[in-house]
Amino acid sequence: MTPEFILDLRKKIGHTELWLPGVTAIILKGDEVLLVKRSDNGEWTPVTGICDPREEPHVTAVREAKEETGLEVAVEKLLWVQAVGPVEYPNGDVTSYVDTAFVCRPTADTDPYPADDESTDVAWFHVKHLPPMQPRFSHLIQAAREGISGFGSQNS
């Protein structure tokens, strides 16, 4: 769901490129990573989201994990910061992101589920048997498993 502050901005700037702070939460449990199947394009991705105004990125990661999967998670470490985009959406909006990726772990042994309308499915995948996904996401999952962190381009 598009946050209200973005809808308000779009009324003023139309489809012009908008830079936003985003997060990616790589949620690991042993050798598994939690992925969501996006309802807008059918792609499997880690949990992602946009920071609300004045919201710290690590807080966004925890909030988005709960909103999208029903899971409570804890942020373990900063993984990567990169520019992503531009992304053009079906309605013509163009957005680029400064994406802050975190490694997260579930804090309880509960089953995830599609907790909002942004996802049609949520599932744990073994890190060696991932579904097809954008290269930047598979790279982040690999970096999280190998304990690598960094900054910069990784085939956005």
C-alpha cells in the first residue's frame, strides 16, 4: 500500500522521479530466508518497504516485517546501503530509492502469513534453493549468509 505522504507528494509532482528512503529486511532462520510473493508483480522478494517521515530505517524493517508477514523480528546488523532505480510503476510513477538492507531474525517461533494485501504468499526458502528473483535480492541474501556488508552498486 502506498503511504499517504507519497500520495500527497504525487498530487504535487505527478509522475516525476521521487527519491525515497527504503529498506530491505533479509530475515534468516538457520539456512532459510523468508520471502514474500508480491501481489503487484508476482515476484518473490525479501520484505521491503518505505520509511515513514522521521522513521529510522531499522524501525521500518521491523514494522514492515510485521505488516507483511505477521512476524516479530529483531534487526541484527546493517547489511548494505545502495541506490536502487529508477523504478517505473504501471501507473507511470517513477521512484528511486536509497535502500538500507538489514539482516534480521524472528524473535518467536511463529508461522508467517501474508498479513496485508501487498503479498499473496509468504514462505521460508533454503538459501541454496531460492525461487527466481531480481539479482540484487539474491546478492543481498548471499551477503547476509556470508557475513559480508558494504555500500554501493550491486546490479540495481
